Amino acid sequence: MNDNRGRLTRCFSAVFPELNERRIASASPKTVAAWDSIATVTLVSVIEEQFGIGVEPDAFDRLVSFSSILSYVEELTASSH
Amino acid sequence: MKLIDALEALKEDPESQSPVLDVHLACGFTPLHLLTFLNAHLRREFPSYKVLIRTGIFGDLLGYLERLERERPAVTVAVIEWADLDPRLGIRRLGGWETRQMFDITQNVRDQATKLSDSLERISGASLVALALPTLPFPPIAFTPGWQSSSFENEVREILAYLASRLARSCNIRVISLQRLDRISPPGSRFDVKSEISTGFPYKISHADALAGLLSRIIRDPLPKKGLITDLDDTLWKGILGEVNVEGIAWDLEHHALKHGLYQMLLTSLAETGILIGVASKNDPFLVEEAFRKAKLMLPRSRIFPIEVGWGPKSTSVSKVLRAWNVGAESVIFVDDNPLELAEVKAAHAEIECLRFPRDDDEAAYQFLETLRDLFGKHLVSPEDEIRLQSIEASQVIAEASQSDGRAPEHFLQKIAGRLTLSFSKNTRDPRPLELINKTNQFNLNGKRHTEVAWRDYLNDPEVFLLLASYEDKFGPLGKIAVMAGRHKGNKFLVEHWVMSCRAFSRRIEYGCLLHVFQKFGAEAGSFDFAPTSRNTPIQGFFAELMGAAPPAGFSISRQQLFDRCPPVYLEIQEHCDE
């Protein structure tokens, strides 16, 4: 689980380089000005690449914060094992 | 490169004083990850630049290109996909794929291709253009099954092939090789349908990375190597000459030696483009001369200079070749089939790139030919490339004659009827001045290099002057051999670049150029942005002769100083007006 958190933090840091680790943990489109639709697509692509998963466009609505994305990633990685 | 690596590479801010590489990315789709990868690859290729990439409006490639015709950016990257030629060739617009539409689509593609081509040619007047033609699979429009090529698809591809062939001839447009792209990005794994539908970005991440990498490399255009030194036995030909004699060596299919024939063919082709080919071989010199005389090699004797054959270490022969060429080891490739010889040469010449000729492996031999083409490939072949070998041989004749003449060099220089033609035209389409600045090490004012982009910007400064010198004498033409560039104001000038090919040494061309610049500008003094480098001893010697002492970094000389110390110049100097 810690590994997933660390990898996801790296993804966020790559897409939102201005955020430190503390701000990443509480990041959402409301708290991060740079989190627009392009950033969402980039973030999803980086997560797909890093975790080797496919995110369906329908799931985008759920991916609204660091914690919701972490839960989603853990669901997907757990089901694939 | 992974997407996360590209994004992380962009986090590192270059120094604020770094020059800006202004790039416009023109494509009809949302650039998204292509933009990220292009930025990351360009930063890798241009580490001392701050890369700034701008993009246009989604879906309007032609409109954006037409805008760039007015903006005149330094670099334009144009990525054309099928939908840019006709929206019905994409999947985001439901325009119909009926058979009756095919004629109209073909016509539309033809019109659009002409407009794109015209616009890119206009942009290339002031901008370096890197172009990618459609890389995605052709959509399943035609009524033929996927395994059968339709006349419709072939007609559309023919239009594109014509467009590529037309644009690739332009000196400022570089078209990426689809064959090389196929190798690094398999065609069946490029199209990301889900991403195209959901975001308008049609590429898989790996394809975006591969395409951006090639585009960046084509913009960087690495300097080709200048010369190749080859071994003979079991490399240029199959067999050990000393054992099998001239009759026993082979390079053809019949003798299972085709790879040696292909290697010879490639070397001949390289020699034609101005690459120097020399030989370093442990052999009997008499037998080697006989082999070149009697055996009808694909690589003729006249294309090779010099041939260094003996029983001493290969590194000694390599040193002799480098001296005859007057080029640095870092610009040269050494080829031998024997790893021990390669190691011995590498130990003596650390900067030389040593490649093993794969004499026992046909696949590896073919790849080896491709590697050589990459190392020596150039965008254009100049008139200087065509006469390089001839002029190096002439230089050696001059050097030998000059030394053997008791009254040398004065008497000799008077006899050779040297003609120096000087042009002050700032023609940004002529790649030769920048090529000389970036390739010359010895007679080089300060070792400063330019990218094509920075060079273009520099020349656009109205205060900047450019002198390009061409030379010929009774031994033949040397072509464009010297460049001086700097700033001129009132009765003073500042030289910021000054280079001269080593093929042109010992003719007092440098004095001729300087005398003419003083005269042309009516200058009383000239300053030089001189800096000593580890390689520019010849220009240091020239200035020391002129000033009577080793030159300091950055100095001036007066007209009187030049006239007092200038030796007789026996050149006929003409200014060529072509503005």
C-alpha cells in the first residue's frame, strides 16, 4: 500500500511540480489551480503508465482527489493480482 | 522515455540567462503528450537552451501554418495526420466513407497537400522546419479487405509521397524517415483510439515519445563524422592478402564475401559526399598497390587517401592518416575486424570511434552499414564536399613542393595563381558558413559554435556582417573555405567568428581576408573576440606573427599594425556581389 502511495505521489509531483508532498496528499481540483482537464488527462496517462493499468473514461468522475485516486488505483491493482 | 520521466525532465529549470529555443508545434490534434515529449527531447538535445514551445488552435493546422508564415519562428515542427488532409480520413468527424466519396476525398487531399506544402515552403524561408507526414494507420475506408491495398489508398499515399519528395529537396525542411519510425514505433501499436475519442490526442504514449525523439534529432542535426580509416584484410575484402595474393581476395556473392562488397559500395558512396576514406593496414605495401591496381574493387583507389600500409602498430598508421587529413581523431571512425587492433588504436587515440567489422555475421554486417550511414549522413551535399579529397591531395602537393623549393614559400606562392573571392551576402539558406564554424577547430578564433537557430538570429542582426571566402589556384578550387563574422560600426569592426578550413592553410588567405575587411570598412582598428582553445594553435600562431607576441584574450589591432607586419600576399582578391 505504501508503495502505491509513494508511486502515486511521484505521479502527482510530475504533473504538479509546484506541490510538495504534504499538499499532494490533500490535492484536489479545488485546492490545486493547475488541476484542469488537460492536467487530469496527463495525470491519468502517467498513472496508467506507472501502475500498468487502464483507466476507463467513465471513471474520470471518481478521480477528484489524491485520496480517491489512491483508492481507485488500489482497487485496480488488487483485482489484477 | 516514459511520460513521467519527460514530465520530471521539464521540472528542471534552465539558467535564466540561457538563450531561448523558440519552437512552434503545428498539428491538427490536441498536442498533449507529444508536446511534453517534444519539450523533454529538445531539452536533452539542446541542454544549454531554454526550450519554449508554442502551439496553435486544435483542428486548424493550415490556419496555424499560415500564421507562422508571418511570425517567422526559429523552428517549426509540423506534424500532419490523415485528418489534416481530409477530416473524413479521421475518426472524430462522421463525414461518410461511401465509395462515391473517395474521388472527392482524393481531390481534397490533393488540394490540401498543395496548400500545406506551399505554406511550409514559405515558412522555411525564415524558419527551420521539421516535418512528420502521417504516421497513423490509414482508416478502413476503401471496399478492399485490410490485407489488400486499394487504389484509393495508393492514390492518397502517392500524393503524400510527392509532397515529401518536393519538401525534402528544400534546404530548410527536414522530413522524418518513416522507415526509421517504423523500427522504433511499430505501426500497429501507434493509434490510441480511446484517447483520440476522449481527448482528441491520437497517439499511444510510446509513439508520441518515438516521434518526438526523431523530430528533436532532426532539429539538432548532429555533425557528421569527417573520415573513415579502414583495415583491408577480412574487412575491405575477404581474405589475407599476404596469404592468398591478389587473385585470392574476394568481395562478391560467388565467394561468400558479399558483405565486403557492400561495405566497399557504401565507402564509395560516402567518399562521393566528401567523407575522407583512408587505409591503415598491416600488409605488404607492394601487394596492396597491386590489389588496387589489378583487382576491380567496388571502391576505386582514387577514392582513398592516404593508404598507410606497413608492419608497425595500426595506431601509427592511423596517426599518419590523421596528419594527412589534418582532422581530429574525434571526427573519425576506425574500422577493423580484429578486436585487438581496435583496442590498440583506441588506446593511442582515445577520441576515435572504433567499430568492429562483423565479418562472420551477415545480419550484423547489414546493421553495420546502417550505423555508418547514420554516423556520416548529412542533410545536403555541398560543392565543397565533392572536391574535398582533391583539395586535400593538392594541399599535400603544395606543402611538399613548398618545402622542396629553396626559395619557398615566396616563390612558390607567386607561381600558384591563387584567387580569393569574398562575399558579404548574409544568405541564411547557405549552410556552408555555419558548417565551417561548427566543424573547424584549428584556425578558429574562439571555438564558439552556433545552432542553426541561433545562427539565423545572429545573421538577422543588421549590425552583423558575414564574410564568406572561396579560393582556387592552379591546383584546382577549394570552394568556400573561410568565414569571418562580426559587427561593423563607423570606422571600427569587431570580429566574433573567424574560421578557415585547414585545407586552405599556407596560402596567406587569412591575411588577404583581413586586408580586404580593413579596406572595405575603411577601418582604422579591428577588434577580435579571441580566446585560446586546446585546438586553435594555428590561429594563435597567426596572431602572434601579426602582433609580435602571443595574443591576449580579446584584443585590437590597427590598420598600421597590419600593414607593417603583413607578409606579401600574392592573391587576386575579388568581392562577389550577390545581394
